[in-house]
Amino acid sequence: MYFISDPSHSSLSQAFAKRLKIPAISPEIHRFPDGETRVRIAEDIASKKVILLKSICPPVNDHVMELALVLDSLQRSGASEIHAIIPYLGYSRALHQFRTGESVGLDIVRKILESFHISTFVFVDLHSIKIKELFTTPIEEVSILPLFAKTIRSLVDDLLSVTLVSPDKGGLRRVEMLSSLLAKPSVVAIDKTRDLSSGDIKLGDMRGKLNETCFVIDDMISTGGTMVEAINYLANHKVKKIYAMATHPVLSGKASHLLQDSPVEKVFVADTIEIEDSKKFPKLEILSIAGELAKSAKSWLK
Ligand code: R5P
């Protein structure tokens, strides 16, 4: 079994390889001055099983192409089985047409990925349960929610004083899953609307009672708009302690500054995307998904 690491995410690659006790091979990636890229796997992997780890993280268009080139080089080198771990699936929010005339980015990414002979795709906390139905290749979904649950238990003694909050109705399933991993603290979903042209977010009503400690749970933080609006909403509703938990730290634009300056106690994220030092901030805490990914991969080693 060979493991092809992600050069743009060396910390997760190393943690994963260490847990599985397999050496990591780094693909040679050469970027030409015009932006074109050439990938080479120098090792002889003919007839070998291969695990590849690579997130489709920002800049997503470059990483989609890089991933396709790595898969192409693995296939051309004659790998017998390819298991692709894609901790962050860029374009996952573009899973259908929101307005007529729009492209569907995830469908394009899926077509690219499924043009290779992949045995399994592993994704982490998918944006929507509908995504699995779009693929014909077997998919395993791994979640950071058990680690979020452990973190919540370490932060609060009385789980009945806690409310798990989804900043939008689409995330209700996620907070309910997290609640079921704990002693069923109450859950609340806020009614979020986003202007599709400007991207502006408006939070409206919510159903349910907010306790003195709230955890806002989301699948990703991109611009930070959703998370910071939700944090401010809870602060305006006299919530005493607010924590944020989101699987994928996309952290685009001013997200890190907005979060650091908000009335949140701490922001917990998973290491599905490598965070540049300039985007790290004091309230940020990174939990590793490596253990969960390794559990998933163990069956391929047999
Ligand atoms: C939306 O449906 C997602 O679950 C996230 O709430 C959203 O993508 C976060 O984006 P941003 O940080 O830009 O508000």
C-alpha cells in the first residue's frame, strides 16, 4: 500500500501516515510560468494499492486540476486500487441550480473525479446529504462531530444548560446528530436568508429556547459572514457564552479578523484544510480528523 500525501496539507498528511504506519510519498508538482501544472509520481506503483489525500481547498480551481493530474498520473502508472480521501470537497455548495441559467460546479467536479477509476472516495462532513446520491463511486463520509462532542463535554459540566445552534435550517440535521452524541442538549435553527447576488446574509426568526451557553455549529466558515452574524444574534439574545464549531476552515477574506473581534469565546475547526499562519488567530483551535480518516482507511490495508 502506498500513500500519496498532499503537499499543500503536509500536517494532516503526516498525521494520517503516522497513524496508519505507512510511508508517505510526495508527488512532484511543477507549476509552469503560465500556470499549467505537471505532476509526476516517481515511485513504481504498478499493481500497487494507493491511498491519496488531497483537499479541494482555496484556490479551488487550481486544486481541482492538481487533484485530477495526480489521479491521472496514478492511473497511468498502473495503480491497482485508488482510494481518494478528499477532506474538503470544494464546490460542494454548488450542488444544484439556484437560479435558471446557472452552472452547477459540483456536477463538474464530480464528472472530473468520476472519470478516473476510484475504488472509494472519503469525504469529511459533506455540505448536504444529497451529495452522496450524485456519485456512483462508493463514498465514505467521516465526521468531526464525535470530536466536537468530546470538546463540548470538556467545556461544560451541565449539558442541559447548553443549546446547539444551526445558523440555518439546512444545518438542523447536523446539530441534531451532534445532540444525539451528547445527552441530547436542546437544538435551535435560525432562519437564514442570503441574497444570491450580493451574498448578504439576514438572520430571521428561530424556534426554541436559547440556554446560557450556545455552540453554533456549521459545516464551514468561508467569509465568516454566517458564523459572525449568528454569534452576534446570540449575543443580542443575551446568551452568556458562545462557542463556534465548523468542520472546514475555508477562512476567506477577513473571516479570521471578524471572528477574533466577535463576542465568541473560541472557534473550533477541523484540519481538513491547512490554515496559513497569517489566518490563525488566538480564539482558533484546530482539532485533527487524522484519527477518523485512519480508521476509515484501515480496511484497505488488508
Ligand atoms: C451554508 O449553507 C453553509 O453551511 C455555511 O453556513 C456557509 O457556506 C458559510 O459561508 P460564509 O462563511 O461565507 O457565510
